Amino acid sequence: MRTSRTPVLAGERQPDRPLRLLRDLVTAHPPTMAFIGLLALVSTAGTLALPWAVGQLIAALGAGSTQRWTVLLIVFGLGAALSNALATFLLSRLGQQMICRLRVRTMGHVLRLPLADVRREGSGNLVSRITADTSRVKKLIDVGPIQLPIAGLTAVGTLVIMGFLDWVLLAMTLAAFLVAAALIVGVVRRLRRSYAAVQETTGTLAQRFVTAVDSIKVIKAYRAEASVTADLAGQADTVARREIDAARMEALMTPVVNLGQQIALVAVVSGGGARVVAGGLSLADFVAFLLYLLQLTGPFMMIAAGVTALKMGAVARDRFTGLFAMPQEAGPDEALPAPQGPAASTPAVRFDNVGFRYGAEPILRDVSFEVPARGLTAVVGLSGAGKTTAMELIQRFADVTDGSIRVFGNDVRQWSLDELRGRIAFVDQGSSSVQDTVRRNLTLGRGDNAYSDGDLMSALHRVGLADDIRRLPDGLDTVLAGGVDLSGGQRQRLAIARALLSEAPLVLLDEPSSHLDSINEQRLRDLIDEIAATRAVVVVAHRISTIRHADHVVVMQAGAVIGQGSHDNLVQTCPNYTDLVRGQLLVGTGVN
């Protein structure tokens, strides 16, 4: 079996394909990209023709026939400007559409990753993929496919025309710009390392801030705003220093190009003036050459800026490629046959000598127990005993390292994840809800039309939440976010109502009564008894009232099962269980 830090699920999908920006952009909209390319060529042709037309206009001044060249100057100028504007807009629109697809693909991929990978990456770092990283990829799209090639074409075309006008002056120009190019190469080499450091530290800052926001009540309760802010400020300062390092490199690009142009301009004015006086160069060609020299800075600046954007975008692209290289969990389209239906006497869950390690650390060791197909099974133990891990393994949030887990008679690895999780209703420890309407939270994964309003209100009534939901601004269609939210106990009852609506034959409840008052706790016990009459219910519990109702109790300690049986039997035969009952369980202390 695999023992890597991130457990790999049997039957998992292959890694997603790498991010190929140019290919994806061209294949998604080939006619539009072709039209953008045509517009860019028209803009380049107009830009290259302008200095030549100015030279011809100067030459025609003596003859007095300037109207033709004046009209051509206007046509070339307007044509170049309008073509460039339209090409830029169309490319920007395609880029935004591609960024939207990239964000959707990223979010879908993250939601299908194994739980361990999501936890290791951290929510802040993952959020930075669809914010800061996509922003840098957008800059790469803006520059890479059209602007950078056109800038290169414009630069080459300008140099060729300058060579036809006067090759001696061209040689002077190239010598000046080669000095600048040598400096730029050194700058570019350091930029990629700087951008990688910026994006890594930005992701860390986002992760730490998200964690702080999630813990805002605790921070306020202990008056820790100042200390937490100071910690965040330290991380923000690290980000700022990395960005300053990158900005220092970026700041050299424009002055270096300008230096090359100024050196070339001095050389051309000195040498070209002498050649005009000597008759080796006409005044019109000299003026045109100077205009081409001044125009040459534009594409060179674009190339310098484009290289910067490419370096930033390449780092962001590599971060996406690394994310997409993480294999997903097997999805609903996997080609696994549906397991045979269990016999009536088959246990709902069976652990056979299960071991689980996270890296080198053992979490579960040789765990064996059964959950009957009907009735209530309680799993108890101190914090860190492995109870929640066992619940996660049943749902294949991770895979066992040793042994096997069978659900309704079939090894969990024989089920597709869609089939397996479709047979399980789950209430997690935090009673998580999504930022959406009450209706969506109740019908999560089953669609808005899966139940009538009457069905939803009936489930809410059974958990004592119907009146609270009716008082919300939009009832079932109230979005739970911002100033309109539920308390911890209300969210817990909402999660239980979601499980009630499910027809899943196996119900997993991870400390479902931790936020409930005595009245709602009694209502919950009655509901659990009702559900357990026809389904298998597994509850991670710490309250003695819940455990006394259990048909079967599993006692865990340090990742192992140290006792099983009824409550009364375990009180007589299992000293550790007796200590729990007399101590922590009676005072209602929560365990994980």
C-alpha cells in the first residue's frame, strides 16, 4: 500500500492537462485570432510607413506637391491607430473569457482534489490562484500572442528600412542598442526568481489572513487583534520586500532602453549630419532615418515590458500547471461497476485491521469493528483518539494504509466515489454550510427541485428550525452570508435537516449535539432513534445521554479500539470507558 504523505485514492483520475495558454487561446477562437492578427499587421504596416511618408513629404516641399503625401500620412496614422485599438480590444475580450474559463477550471479541480492536498495547500494559497495568479496570466495573454510578436516585427521592419536608407547609420544604431540589450539580459534572468518569490509569499500572506478571519471571534475574545495584526504585518513586510526587489529590476528596463536610444541618437545626428553635408545622404532620408530611430524605442520598450509580463505570467502559469498536476479523486464518470446489493444481515460498515498513516505518523492502528445495518453505533474517546479520521476513511476522504473497510459488504475501493458517498449522509463537526440560500444548503448536491417547499419545511420543523427560517427576510431563499447568518446551534440543526432529507442508508454524525441546548438535544435524540430504526447511524459522541441510547459503543484510544459493546457492558468491563463516563463525558467536554 502507499505510504506517501498524501494518501492516493484507488481509481483516482490522472492529473489534469497542463496549462497551454497560446494553444487554448487559438483553438478556442481561431477566426477571431486570425482577424486580430490581420489587424495587428495592418497597424504595423501603417506604423512603418509613417516615417517614410514624412520623408517623402519633406522631399516634395520644394516642388509644392504635398497634398498626396499629407493624405497618405493621415491614412497611415488613422489606419495604424484604429487597427491597433480594435486588435487590443478583441484580444482583451478573448483574454477575459479565457481567464473566466481558467478560474472555473481551477475551482472545479480544487473541489475534486483529495482532502489532504486541499489542507496542505491551504485556502489562502488556493484563493490566490484565482486572484493574483490569474491577473498575471491575463497580462501574459495581453502581451504574448499579438503585441510582443508585432513589436518584434515592427522593430525588425524598422531596422530593415533604416538599412535601406543608410547602412552606416544603422550600424551605429545597432552598436548603441547592443549595449542596452546586454544589460537587459542580465536583468531578465533575475526577474523570474523575483516574481516566483513574490507569488509564493503573497500566497502565504493570503492563507494567514484567511485563517485569522476564520478565527475572528477567538481573536477578539482574547484581545489579540494587535498581536495577530503584528504577525500579519511581518508577513506583509516580507511580501513588500520581495515586490521591491522585483520593482528594482523592472525599474532598470526603461532607462536601459532609453540609454541605448540616446547613445544612438547622438551618434546618428553627428554622423548623419556630416553625411548630409558631404552629399552622401539626402535631407529627406536623414529626417526619415531620425524618425525611424525615435520610433524604434516604442517596440523596444514593448519588448522589454513584454518580457517582464512573460516572466510574471510564466511563474503564474507554472503554479497553475503544478496545481493541475495534482491527481483528482475519482469522479462520477469513473468506469467502476456498481457493487452488488448487500444482504439484510450484512453490516453497514466493517473495519478489518485498518491502519492509516499520515506521512510517517500512525493515526490508526489495527482498528476492527462493525456497524450494524440498522441501529445506533456511538464512537467515543479522548481528543486525538482517531474517531474523526475513521469517519473520513469511511467516505474515502483518504484511503487506508493497511487493512480494509467494507461498506454494505463491499470494499470502499470497489465503489465509485459517487456511488459510495451517495449512500452516506454526513453531518460534520463544524456543521458546515455553503454561502448560498437555505434551500441550496438543504438540497446540497441534489438540485433545487429535488424537494418541495413542504418537504423542506417539514425537515426544518423536525429539527426545530422552521420558525427561525420563516423569520428570515426571504425564508428558504435567504442567502446565508454577511449580516444574515445562523448561529452555531442553528447551523447544526440545518445540517441535521439536510441529513434527514437524504435517503442514504448510512448516516454519519460527527458530534451533532455539541452546540445544542437541552430541548434541541432531546429533539435530536428522538430523531436519531427514529432514523436508526430503519438505517445505520454512526455518531461520534461525547454526551452520556447520546451514548446511553446507542445499541453499540466503540471505544477508541490513541488510534486503536480498546473496547466494544453496550454502554452497560462497557461500564463493567472497560476501565478506560468508565473513566470517560465518570469524567469528561459527564461534564460534556467535547472530544475530536
